[in-house]
Amino acid sequence: MLDGNEKRYLLECIESGWISSEGPFIKAFEEKFAARFNRKHAIAVCNGTAALDAAIEALGIGPGDEVIMPSFTIISCVMQIVRNGAKPVLIDADPRTWNMDVSAIEARITPRTKAIMAVHIYGLPVDMDPLLELARKHGLKVLEDAAQMHGQTYKGRACGSLGDISTFSFYPNKHITTGEGGMIVTDSDELAEQCRSLRNLCFKPESRFVHDRLGWNLRMTSMQAALGLAQLERLDEFVARKRRMGALYQQLLGDLEGVQLPQASTDYAESVYWVFGLVLDERLGLTAADAMKRLAAEGIGSRPFFYPMHQQPVLRQMGAIADADRCPVAERLYERGFYIPSGLALTEDQIRTVAATVRRILTL
């Protein structure tokens, strides 16, 4: 939803002439974002994948290292780990929350383990306290991917404030969007300095064109930051709206047999329903692909769940994943899970239409 101060701030940005990454809106967006998420530093970048790449590089993850992470996630999370010569150690999903099964982490820790990547999925956060305790116990870094958790909290603490370094995405389907864009947040002066350097080709202040390290051009434009600043002002409104939408879907679909709906809450968080997912029971005789095809025939768009990392052809071809690795919950979530329209602009009437159609095509 772009009906707040987005146009006003964009015009101000354009009229100032400062539309590049040097513009004042970058600093304003970073400072207000850091304050909102209770962080000392925020570093704006061009997308959420770039945020992950820079964070992984800043943590010094490299050849021979292992990073424990979920199999049920998007490939952005694993790419820089593999490119840096490290090994992703994949954890299956919890069948209720769809997040990584934290109880399975400790058995996978080895002397080579360097970090744990916690990726909050779809609406509920990872159960972070036991994960953080394991990290402390074994001297591991925690990279928290909060791309889908804008405005969510874990036991009252902001998601994005829980890792040694945390990342966000501002893709158009996120609660806050800049079209494309991302943010790295941390309390570490050293990690923040590294990320700022990595996003800007590792230029050195004292000798700009002499490089001791390879970085990237990951800079966000001031125009994107202007959008982000306006969106950030409305985050509480957006989260409340998402929760109302999720509650309405729960009410309309709660008694539908053979369909698992998103878990509404745990003892540590209430879902923000970034998306509203459905997982089909085998007795329905339908896969997610079958159901999505039926919805498409009714004019309703839907999206598949993540394809598990341990099954990704490119990772297997590269030898990054052991042939023996299996994550049956993640496999089932992909085969039988999909999400229905969940965007902030969706009206109540549209939600009711979607729910009625879902009931019709999935009724036993």
C-alpha cells in the first residue's frame, strides 16, 4: 500500500536532486529503522539477498565452515554460504509452525560449525531463546533472517533484534516495500563497518581506488529510501491489518476438513500472517499443484511453498548437499502447501470470495 507519505517524500527527494545512494533519505531511513528495531546500526542495501550476502561475508564464513539453517526456506539464504565454500547443514521444519525445528539443531553441531541461520517463515518466528542459548553454549554466531517478519516480535522483542546480525527484505510483497531493497541491522560496530564497506565495493576512505578486499555494489538509492521511510511510518497499521486479514481467513476456513491452516499463535508470538498458507492432507487426493491449478481456473492466484534446499538440483549438482540428507516435513510442505492471496490491498469482500472458492474446490 503506497497511499501514505510515499509521493510526498519521493517528490522531496527528486526536487532536492539527491536521488543516488548519497542522498539524505538513506541516512534518515537507516536511523529510523535502527531505532524501530532496537538496533545500533542499520545498513540499507539494494535487496534482501544482498543483505544476506553481505552479512555472511561479514561473519567471515568461508571454506570448511558449516552453517546450520533450515531446509524449508528460499535459496537466497544458502547462495553465499555455498559460494564461499562453506557447507549448509540443513534442519527440517516443525510441522506446526513451519519454522526450523530448533530441537534438532544441537545434534548437528560439529567443530566446524560457525553459525546458525534462523529464518522466520511466513508469519511466526523461530523459537529463538533455545537457539540463542545453543549459540552461546557453543560459541556460534547467529544470523537472523527477518525478511518476512517486519513488525513481528518474539516474547516482546522485535524480530530483527535477536541475531548477532539480522537482515530484512523490502520486496513488494513485504510489509514494508521499497520496490526492491533490503536492510542489515546489528549492534556490532565491527560488523556494521564491514557491511558498509562491502556494499560500496570496499572503497577505502584514505585511498579510494586501492582495494584490500572484494565487495559489491549493493547500494540503495535515496528514492527507495524515501519510499521506505514512508512505509516504516505505517508499519503498526500494516501489521494490524495483516492480523485482521488472517483472523478472517481463519474464521472462514477453520472448519475445512483435511486442510492445515497457519498456526495463529504460540506461547512466544502471535502470527503476523505475512502470507496465509494451506497444507493439504493426503486424504484429499490433491497436491498443492492440483489445488493451485483449480484456483487459477477460478481466476484466483496462489503461490507454492518453498522447495526444500536439500532437494535443490543446483546444490546437489555442486555437491553442496549430502545425498543422504532428508527433511520429510519440508518435503511434505512443498508437495502439499501453498498460499492464497494475502496482500495488504486485499479487501474483505475479496477475502470472502477467495475463502468460498477454496472451500468449494477442497471440500471432501
